[in-house]
Amino acid sequence: MPPHPPKPQPGPRPPPSRNPYQLAAITAAAERGDLTAAEERAEALDDEITRAHGQTHPHTIHIREVRAHLAHLAGDPGTATRWYLHVTGLYMATAGAADPQTRLSAKRAYALWRSIEDPAVQEETREPVTAMLTDILGQGTTPPPRAQGPA
């Protein structure tokens, strides 16, 4: 009796079918100024996508960028900086330092870091921002001292 042919291995699962609708609902909530609802929906979608695809999947990275942007819209540059640092790390792991998305995410993290007005929050995030800049731009790249103020 001939051996059975190997079963085809399943490919990557497509994004959740509700994904575009959920993103539209997040956008609609943000546009009407309900940033709390937008963030709650984004958090739920992040959990769903992460469970389905893992930490480094492009859909996961995208929803985390959305969460960073929502924090920025909410006037929380500290949280936005932390999210963009996280997203930059994911891009570094998946695409490398020279990738345009990695560099754009790093630029956003740095710009938001510079806009933090609370000296304690800015100091708390200084080391991760410095490490990110070193990873992206090379040694000798450091954020300016706090005394120079926000950009």
C-alpha cells in the first residue's frame, strides 16, 4: 500500500474577520472625542490579534501603533512614548534598524519623549529612549538634557 501523502501544513491565519470593522470603530470613537472607548476597543483588538498571531505579527504591531497614537491624542506623551518604544523594538526585531518603519517609529518615540512636561516621567523614559536611539542611529546618540525643554 503506498504511503499517504503528507497533509498540507496550514499557512498563517488571516487577520480576524472583524478586524477592519474594529479598526473603523476605534477610529470613529477617536474622531468623536471618545478616547476612552477608542482605547478600550484598541486594547481588546490588541489582545485578540496577539492571541491569534503572536507578538511580532504585522497586525499586532499595527494595533500597538494605534494605541500609541491614541495615547498621544489623549495628551499622554509618556504613555505614547512607551508604546512607540515598544513598537520600535518590534520593528527592530522583525525588520532591522535601517527599515523605514523602524526609523519612523523611533522618530515618533523621540518626538513624544521631547514633549513630556513632567520631569519625572521624562527622566524615567530617558534610558529607554537613549538605548533606542543607540540601537537605531549608533553609539554616541543621546537625548538632549531635560534643561533644554520640550521640542
